[in-house]
Amino acid sequence: MAQIPTKAQILDWISENPTQTAKRDIAKAFGIKGAQRIDLKKLLKELEDEGHLEKRKKTYRDPDRLPPVSVLEVLEPDADGDLYAKPMEWHGEGREPRVLMVTRQSDAALGAGDRILARLQQVREEGHDYEARLIRKIGATPKKIVGIYKKASEGGRIAPIDKGSDSEWRVAADATGGAQDGELVEAEQIGPRGRMGAPRARITLRIGDPSEPRAVSLIAIHQHGIPDDFPPEVLAEADRMKPAGLKGRTDLRDLPLVTIDPADARDHDDAVYAAPDDDPKNEGGHILWVAIADVAHYVTTGSALDREARQRGNSSYFPDRVVPMLPDRLSGDLCSLHEGVPRACLAVRMVLDAEGTKKSHKFVRGLMRSPASLTYQQAQAAFDGEPDEATEPLLDDVIKPLYEAYFALRSARGRRQPLELDLPERRISLSEDGTVESVNFVDRLDAHRMIEEFMVLANVAAAETLIAKKTPLLFRVHEEPPQDKLDSLRDTAEAAGLTLAKGQVLKTAHLNQLLLQAAGSDEAELINLSTLRAMTQAYYSPKNFGHFGLALQNYAHFTSPIRRYSDLIVHRALISAHGWGDDGLTEGDLEALEQTATHISETERRSMVAERDTTDRYLAAYLSDRVGAEFTGRISGIAKFGVFVKLDETGADGLVPIRNLGREYFHFDREEGTLMGADTGTVIGLGQRVRVKLIEAAPVTGGIAFDLLELEDREMPQGGGRGSSRRRPGTAPSRGKGKPPKRKLARARKKDAKVRKTRERRAK
């Protein structure tokens, strides 16, 4: 009679023979017959209960391994053009495995969203865990839209809310999901789109009344697929958390670390304290502490909280709500550095000299208790000589030393020369029912700049420590602008009578010189916007390529682990590097570092687009009852189909369609970035002052459209006309498209304008 195998032997067999995992296969492999099958069944049940095996119908498999034939969803190609896929079903406790597609010339073309049946082979390669070969395509992830449902006699139609999308989707009577006429819905495409007619859709979610003010952010949340509900297991895990104690931590409770945040802050994840350095060798120096909530203590790798936080990547902020990365039990409670309560933190003590240069720093894992939660306005007013009841006791020992440390850092910043863009921040104020009350530009206080400078320095310290300790981390990378964008910026500057240094390695100091030339002039906003557009998008990477905008070689995000997953990875790296506990970086974190960097860079961009779309919709709602009114602004963009205008009053962006530019044909010059009238030679370019008339403001889509009335304080010249309906009586009919004006004319006018502006500037 064969001997019953041990649990380890069974697991080894299943690992080595993933296609032979039925109970009879296992029994046959070990020669088990008759009554011994009962003992084998009991052993398999124990392995299943212990989580080592997962039973699927009549077979057993390791839940931390994918079956040899799996259904996958194809992802977007990465920067190197490699195609990856993710398993449609993953039950393991660790991170989701990464699958590289190994395609053959005979394979069908694959694109993001395609669902395929593939044969997998487990590999030990850097960057992926499995290699997959296509068996067959089995469909694609249905395309989804958010739109307004219009009921008809047989089903209805959905009008998408995306700006620029004018194709409606058909909904059959049995696919409406009970949606009512005029309701905001989410739908997915069913079946292939025919050559003629609208695509067919099935309504999957009823969002609600689109006219409700608070539906504005909901539209963006659903449109961009931002998860806004926490799964029950995530909430349950958060609710089980208890406050961290002092064990294994440095006691910082007597250090007056204060939080300084916006008045409407929903969380407080950073606290600061400064004092003069009493070391005689550092005369005039400062000691600066920055303490950050210890999120890693509560959110450990592989937990339900961790999986959800990684999926979200970051919190998303809207005028009326926050979609947090972590449940409120953590983000608003245990990981928020509230006044008067002990809170776990990771803190860095930095020594600065009198000129603001960091001489040394040291990290600790501590327990702190903040004596006060202040707003930017409170801190600034106190320093300016108007303390209130909360700030009066803190003025001399806490607030003034913070500003003194900041002034030293400001001096160091001046030497470093990070990019100094001057772009006003817009704030949308809502009433209690969610309607827009006002749109204002936020005043920038020294208190804002102070906290930003402290956070930048702490981020630098985190990166330097982990580099020195040779611990992997995620860097915040901002690469220098590409040459084509620099050439475009240089052309814009020259057209405004300004210069950008050429023929040398570009530094932020060169861009700052350009911004300084423009400061206080009519071209200031144009040059600031053009400089911003020349920049590359920042991203996360395990490789260090520096941060161009901040003029820093070593930079990582450390200061906001409540709202950014990148910072949580950096916290875990610091814990591992210092040996502070077993909740640091795991092998799973390290193996997935590249994948995590790509994913959270994408979720960050997703949130930015959703937040921008929400702002556009709120601004359109705010302007919707002012259709017909006239506004001043500047041209902020030029396209073949029209001109984008940014309003002075609200900062809202809208489009002047090409048909509304005048009674002549306009030629688009992509190289020059201009539009030129075929009849009059009128040149329309970036930064020009305009007066426009609001003709449309659509809150649901965020679309704003204008008529162009004046260009550079002159009424738009009338060409031959673009049609009899727009032609004035007595004028000649349009010459149509005519011949494109010679570029020499455009360049001559641009040169004349440059010379004129230079003379005017010198004459002042």
C-alpha cells in the first residue's frame, strides 16, 4: 500500500504539474487507491482551508500561480513598444503577475482592451513573471461612455458628454436598465459598430440628474473610471486598525510640530517645526523638522488596503468632494496629524546653515502630538503682526523660527534657480447646494511658499538617504524640454520682442531670465503659459533622471503618503533601509517597482484630466446664464479649426470656431502657429488681446464657445465674407479660400511687431 504524501509533496507535485491537478491525477501520481482516497481528500481540504490551494470545480491549483491556459486582457504597449497583459482572474495573495506577450508574425493584431485565450509559461525575468502566446482572441473589453439618455418609442439614444463627440449611441428597449429620459447614465458598447448608423449600447449604471450641481464631479469620476467606492473588505480592514503606540519609535510628543494647511483641508499629513541651531560651528543656522504620517504602519504590502491604494494610485480632488486613496478611518483619522492626539510618523531632522544650505539630515520613526492645526492665513497673519487666540502662544517659539528657516531656504532657492513660473491658481467656490458662487484667483502667501520649500527639502533628504543606503525607490522624474518645444518657445519669445538663450545646455536659469524679461508686460501670461507648455510631464520611475523644473538631481515624493502611493513606497523603502520593522519594502514591491511606477503615473494623469474636466464644467455652469455677454481675454491656443481664448475674469478657456473669426477664409500655418486671413492678411497668434462674445456654455460637456469681436483692441477686419449670411450690405462677395498669403508677409509683419515692441519698451 502506497504511503500518503505529505502536504509539501502535494504542493510540489501541483507546482511541477499544473495541468494534472484533479484529485484523481494526484492520487494516480502517488499510487493512492481505495480507502486511502478519503485520507487524500481530507489532506487536500486542509490545504484549501489553509490557503495553499484553491479548488476550481474538480481541480486544485496554487492560488499564487496562473493556470497554463488563461484568459488575459491586453494592455497598452509600454514605452519600449512591448505588449503586456493582465489576468482576468487572479486569486493570489501577492501582487498581480505581469505577463509579457510573445507574438508571432502569424498572430492576429492585438490592441489594448482585447481579451484573449493564451498559453502561459512561468519565467524568472526582470519586469515580468509569465510569457504568453496567443491561442485565440475572444473579444475586447467593451467600450464605455457616460452620456445623457434620450428616451424614444423603442429604447432610446445616448448623447455622450465628451467635448467634441457628436456621435450618439443606440439603446434597445431591453437594454435601458430602467433609465429615465434626460438621466445621466453609463453604458457599454454591445456588438461591433456597423459601417452605417450609431453604435449599439447597453446601459450599465444610472448616475442621476445631470442638472444637479453635484453631478458635475460625478460625471468626471465615472467618465474617467476613477474608483469612488471602497470594497467592503477594504473598509473592514481599515475599521480594524488601532492607533500605533510608542514601542519601537522615537518619542517626539514634546516637539511642537504644527500642521499648516488650507482652511478646507480634509487631512493633515505633514507637520513642521524649526529652531535656531545652538551649535557654535553653525552660527546663524537652523534645525528644521518635517514629520509625515506613518501610513506604512497601517497599509502593508499585499493587504486589501494596499491593493486598493495601488489601484487608485492617488487621491483625486474636486471642488465639491475628494475621492481618497485611503478610507476615511485612515486618511481622516489615524493617518491625519490632528491637534492634541498622538500620531505615528516618519520624521526627518535637517540642519541648515545661515544661507539655507542643508548640511546634514537624519530620519526617525516616531510618535508625535501636534499642539495646533493652523491654516495658511492664520500663520501668515500671526507673522505679519496679527496673531489670533490659537497663534499668539506659538508666535515666538514656533511661527517666527519657521519663517526664519524659510527665509534662509529662499536664499538657497535663489542660488539653485528652479523654474519660477507665475501662473495664478484658480479657486471655484460653491454654495451649500453645489452651485458656483464665485471664481477667484488665490493669493499666494509666504506661508504657502514656506511649506512647499520645507516639503521639497524633505523629499530631497529622502532620495539622498535611500541612494546612500542603496535601497530601491521611486524617483519623481522631470526631464528637460525637447528641442522642438524649445524652438517653439524661442519663436514665441522673439515674436514678443524677448530672447531665450540659444546654443548652450539649457538650464532653468535661462528660462527664468526669459520670464523676468516678460514680467509686468502684456506678454507675461503668454510667456508663462508657453514656458509651461514646453515642459515635459513629470512621472515616477525606479531610475533617477533628475528633476529639471526644481533644478534637483535627487528627488522623490515622501511627504504625502495619505494621497500618493509613490510616497508610501518611499516610506517602506526608508523603513527597510533603517531596519525599523517588517512593514518595509517586500520582494513583491521590488519586483513590481517598474510596473507600479508606470501605473501610478497613469493614475496621476487620469486624475489631472478628470479634475480639469470638472473645472471646465463648473466654469461653463457659472457662465451659462451670461450667454450674450462680452469678455476680454487672451488667445491661448491656435488650431486649424479655431482659436482658444482664456478669459481674464475667470480664467475659463473657450473656443472661437474658425467660422466665427470673420468674413474671410483663414489659413492655418502649423510652423508659425498662426491663422492668416486670405483677404485682409490679418494674422492671429498666441497671446494677442481679444474681446469676445459668449455664444454657448454647456455645463454637461464643459464646452464654451465665443464670437471674436476685437483683436488687439481693433474690430475684426471684414474680408470678402464667408457667405452671404455674414456679408455686410454693399461689400463684395468672398474670394473663397483664395491664395495662401506668402509666408514672407507673415514673417515681415512679425518682425515689424517685434521691432515696434522693442522700441516701445526701450522708450519707457
